[in-house]
Amino acid sequence: MLPSCMSRPQFRSRQGDCRSRHHPDHPPSYDLVMSSTPRQRILDALSHRQPTETPFSWGLGLTAAMQDDMRQHCAGLGLDWDLLREAVDDRRLLFSHWTQPLPAERDGVIINEWGIHMRQVSYGKGSYREFVDFPLAAATTAADLDLHAWPDPSHWDANALRETIISGDPQRQRAVVLAAGNPFEIYSWLTGLEQAMVNLAENPELVTDALTRITSICDARVRANFKAAGDLIDMVFYADDLGGQEKLLISRPTYRRMIQPHHRRLCATVREVAPHAKILFHSDGAVFDILPDLVDSGIDCLEAVQTDAGGMVPERLKERWAGKLAFHGAISVQQILPRGTPETVAEECRHLERVLGAGGGWIAAPTHAVQVGTPPANVLAMVETILGAERWAAAIETSRLLTAVAC
């Protein structure tokens, strides 16, 4: 949280500048909206209103090793990276915390509240968690599912969420995003992805049973969170990876029959308990063909927007979904950020702003976690381009000033 004396400045509308950025194929026939706070920028974009400044989010963030690189790089510029990173993000991603003891780590295996087994794997400069052991890999019947230790939704501390939101941003400068569930991913992490795919074809009743249990837990958790802090939550974040690099991981008929009912249920709960909240849905990969089904399920915004994947062309996405589906992401962590230059990163960000940002409907963000090896200068070029000169200068000055105070 920024001290109140150093909160972000309120910028005047720069109407001419904003209009000059629009793609010639998308003339600015709409009215500009004065987006006076980061939160309002987000809400305007999600409502397909043209904000005066493009909203920015870190999305899934940067890996720990990449954060270290950014700290070192920014220190050389006289900046505190952690304060700069915080200052430029227009939203906060939050979740209620698990309150019960977890099993002790054994032989390097970590077990979370869902009973998912993971192992920390080093890649040299950093590490990642890899799913292992798969406790439901051999499950074939409802009786097998009964034996699994499913989490009790009441063991997530929803009551603490309200205080977390208020204490972290008492003036509500930034939009609040609630992380809320990913049913099929949780199932596949319990069985292994290959076995989950086999079960979709060979044992659909088992998959439906498991997904119903998982969805019921996610649903109860969402209801508890909104009961505790619903008036402070702007967006709900659901996820399930449905796309590969070139095409869908599963067919549309299989999605509609096996997974969509659970997505529709979760979205319906949000509409019931918090009609004001927008629904973000994360999926990597080539998901263009399944977007009609996701919209039918109830989502408002596609998160990730992996523009390197098959069919995920920004112009195609905007032409098909302008005014109907918002986009969060699109700045490639596969190509442009790790392999480009500050100049090509800036050029791509301006291109995405002209296309996806025309008329609102775009929150600028990396397509996934920014990986170590990405040039730090490219990361800063992305943020500087999206924020524009005034907001970027304010963020830089804030980080320098706070660093001096801290010293």
C-alpha cells in the first residue's frame, strides 16, 4: 500500500492523445470516460467503455528468479523494484487463506489442502513446483473418490478477507480480484493430466462426480468470501487451461458435456451473490474456437490471451468480440518480452493498445508469468509504454521518493 501522502496523482484527461492511439480501422466514435483511479480504469475497460488511460496488470506476475533480476536492474537505476511494481498495478489479486495444518513435507513432496502432491524442481537460477504421485490416478468409482480427503470449505478464512482488502488499500484505489477456483485443473492435478483425459473418454461418470465435488467446494468458498466482503470485490478469477499451442486440448462437444456445466454453475453463483462483479476466466493457449461456449457459461473477460497460440490474432479477437468479451493479457511472454528489444516491445504494446484497447475492453498484461532470462529493460519498456509519459513519470518518482524515505 502507498502512504496516503504519496497516493497516485489524479490525471487530467488527455483526450487528443488517447484518440490518436486508436487503430485507423477502429475510429473513435465512442465517448471517452474519465478514469480517475486505477480501479475505475479497470472497471471502464471491463464494461467496454474507453478509459482515458489503458489499465495495466501484472497478471500472473514474475517468477521469483525474475523478480531478483528486476531488483538488481532497478537498483542500478536508483529505483526500488518492489515499490515500482506495486505502484503500476491497477488491481490486487487476493484469495482467502487455508487455516488448517498441512501434512509435513516428506522426501521433498509438498501436499496442499486439496491433497495435491508437488515437488520443488530446480532449473538452476530458480525452481518450480511439479505435480507428482497423483492420489486419484487409480480411482475408478465414487467409492474411490469417497476415500479422498476433500477440503472443508469452512477451513478457508473468508472472514479475514475483508480486513485484508481494507487494510491493503483503504481508499480503494485499485480493483480487487478474487481468485476463486479451477475445477478441471484441480482434478487433473489429482489424477495426472493424461489420466484425466483418458477418464473424460472412458469413465465420464467418474469425472462428473469428481468435478461436482470440486465445484461444490469452490462454490461454497465463493459464497463465503462474498458474504464477508462482497461489496469490496470487483472481479472473480476462475481458471481451467483448455488450449494447447495450436488447438484445443479437448473438443468443444466434450467441453460442453463434461466441463461447461461446472463453469456455468460457478458463474451463476457470482451473478446471484454479486451481480456487480465481473468474471475473468484464465486459459492459456489456442481457445478462439471455444470462446462462444465460455461466454455462454457467463464469463466477461478472457485472461491470458496468448497471442502466440493458433488463431489468437488480436485483430480477429477484437473483430469477433468487441463489446461482448473483454481481454486481459496479450503481451507475449513467449516471444516479444524475452526475445524482443525495448523498441519492439514498445511497438507491440502500442499495436495491442490500438487494436484490443479501441473502445475499451482491454487490460494490458503479460500473457503469463514473466520468466527469468527476460531482459529487464523489456519489462520496463512494456510498463512505460502502457502507462504513458505522465503515469510512468509519477510511478518512477514515487519509487525514488519512497526509497529515499526508507533509507
